[in-house]
Amino acid sequence: MEWNLLFGHLAVVGGFLLAAILVMSILRKQRTSSAAFAWLLAIFFVPYVGVPFYLMFGGRKLKRDAHTKADIHLEVQETIPLAEADPIDTMLREYDIPGATSGNEVRLCPTGIDIYNELVKLIENAEHQILITTFILSRDEVGKDIVRRLARKAASGVTVRLLLDDIGSMFTSRRFLKELIANGGKVAYFMPLFRAPFHGNSNLRNHRKIAIADQTCVLAGGTNIANEYIGPEPWPDRWTDLSFVLRGPAVRHYIEVFQSDWLFAYGEKVNIIPPCTKGSDISGKGVMQVVPSGPDVPRDPVHDALLTAAFTAEKRLWIVTPYYVPDEALAQALRLAALRGVDLRVVVPAKSNHALADLARGTHLRELEQCGGRVVKYPHMVHAKVIVVDDRLAVVGSANMDMRSLFLNYEIVMFTYSEADVKPVSDWVQGLINESSEGTPQVGMIRDTVEGVARLVAPLL
């Protein structure tokens, strides 16, 4: 009996000390007060759930021994000053993000069929090397088709490197990829969940989507490799998404991001073959800036660029996102933009694939509408991540308008400052708006309370 009392006493003391250590960690490391408050509530009121969940999912920009991923430092290329100094470009340069490069050529892929065809073309036309990062590689027919194509290219002598996120592609086993591996392709899983589940990095996922052929052509955006995203034929349940094909000097920065991710996940350095010091021989006029974000990038460049966009937009600020769960600073900046007369529109799916995210967005959207912003409900699931600022900037990439993407995930986006390339993005968004309805319905007390609770725990989503 005495031993039981002693063990019980030690358990209580140990639990108190662990809770105190975690509280100090939360107060020191959380980026936002809302995130810190949500974690504190979880630990204090449901400690048997909150403590292990924080140990598994609570880390942010952690640096721990072999689990440390080196910061990305993109090589500064021959950049050009914009016709008029852009506050976003200026801010990003201060964050050590290289300035925009000229001479790029970009082409939008506005449908899942277009994206699939471009991915197939990229794979089939590659002569030396194929590098692919994706959050999800499904085991469906589209996934099987892409893996078979990669396996054939590997068998022909092309270098193939495939990087998957361990949670996003948790059901895509090496057995599914055995033909690719047997033919000489290499596969890595980013930050395996069960390798070190209590190192706090299980919440830090690689959400980047990049496909590179021969280090001269990039297919990037927000699209995963699965039938709900892409495919050779129309499919009634396919999500609406947007990707793009890029050629030119900006390609190098996508290569450097892949190099960093692959070195961390596989321990192998991807050589730049053929040499790509100034990109491919493209004479395009596109002015592009590649912006990675996440634990391997100092500060939060994508989030802070969006803040800057909200404060500097003069005529319009259009946002397309599947999940609208911003932190309070960004939400307030957007409300202020609407109040000063900016044409602020947020395009979201009428119903997304995450019910909790839909609940968490409710109060945000109503507050935005009360300030003069317009909430646009697309009738189908839209997965694209797009920003249009006046006629001077368009942003397309992998980052959603939520705290997970802006503060936790490894993301990458492209900023384009050339008006000729901004317009197609703007036209694409206008097409969504034309098919949508506007407005958020009033809700009763119960729904309002549930949405308030969802908003409170949103930093943990």
C-alpha cells in the first residue's frame, strides 16, 4: 500500500512538473496568442489528451538534433527592380527572400485534366531527371498511372526522386511503389510520424507540390496526385484547383527547395544536372518571385506578405482558399481593407471537405461581411490557393488561408508581378465568382456558440 501511495505521489509531482515545462514551452514558442491559449486550455482541462497531443503536434520551428532541417537560403540571382517599388517585394527582400526575376514564362493549368496532361507531358518528355514533391499520392487509378510512368522513365535511365509527406500519403506504402524502386527510382517520406512521435514535429507537414523535369520546367501550385484533383477524363466529384507550368530563371528556386527537402528526408544531395545557374533559355517577360515558408524559413514570409497585401491594396484584394481560418492579425487587416473601400472578396467552397474548418470560418466570414467584404460561396469543393492584389500581383501556390499553412506547414508559393500574367489569374478567379453565390446566412445561438468553440480551437486544427 505504501508503495502505491509513493508511486501515486510521484505521478502527481511528475505530472505537475511536466505540465509546468509544457506551459513554459507554449508561452515561449507559439507564434500567436490564440494558439497559446488553445494549447493551454487543452493541457489544463483535458491533460490526459492535451499533454500527449502537444508532445506530438505542438512543435513549431523546432530545432532538435537529427530532426533539424537546415534553413533554406535561396540563391540570389540576377533580379530586376520593379517598375515601381512594390511594398511586398521590398518586405520579402528584407526577409532574405531573393527579389523577383525576369525572363520567365508561366502558363496556368485551370482544370484537373489540364494539370494531369501537363504532369504526364513533364514526365514523358524528361531526358535526365524528374523531381517530385507532393503531399498526397493516392493509390487510385491516377496514382497508379503516374507511378507506372515514373517507373518506366527510371528503367530508361532517367533519375527519378519522389518525396511524399508521411501523413498525407500514409496509405501509399513502398509496396505500392515497388516497381518504381525496383527500376532505380528513389522514394522518401518526409518526417515519418512513428520515427519520433514525441519530438513535437508530427504537426509539421510538407504541403509543397512541385514537379521538376530536367531542372528547366516546373509544374507547381496546390494540386495533389489523386483522382479528386487530376485525371485524364472529367469526373463529377473532382475538386476545382489551379496549378501552373513555369520556365525560366525562377525554376532554380524550386530546385533549391526540393534539394533542401530531399537532403533532409533521404540524406542525399540532388546534383544540379544539367547546370542551371541562370535557368533555361527562355525569353519570357514574366516577373516571378518564389517564396517558401515553414519551419525551414526564418520568420513567416507568406503570412506577412498577405498582411502587407491587406494594408497596401488600393482597389481589390481577391482571395481563393478552401479553408478560411486566419489568425487575428490577418483577419483584422482584411476587415480594415474592406472598411477603407477595397473590393475584398473571399471565395470559399459552400461546403469544404473539413466540417470543423467550415465551423471555424463562420464567425470570421460574417465579421468580414459586416465590414463590407464579400463572401463568395463556390458550389463545389475548391482547393485552389490564390490571391490577386489590384492589377499588380497574383499569388498561386500551396498555402491555404489558415494557421496550419501559414505557421506550421512547409509551403511554397509563386508571386507574379507582371500584369500580363496577373490577368489570367484574375480571369480564372472571376470565372469562379460568376458560378457562385454571395453571402453568409444568419445563424442561431446554438450554431453561433459551436462556431465560437471551433474558432477557439482553430489553432489546433
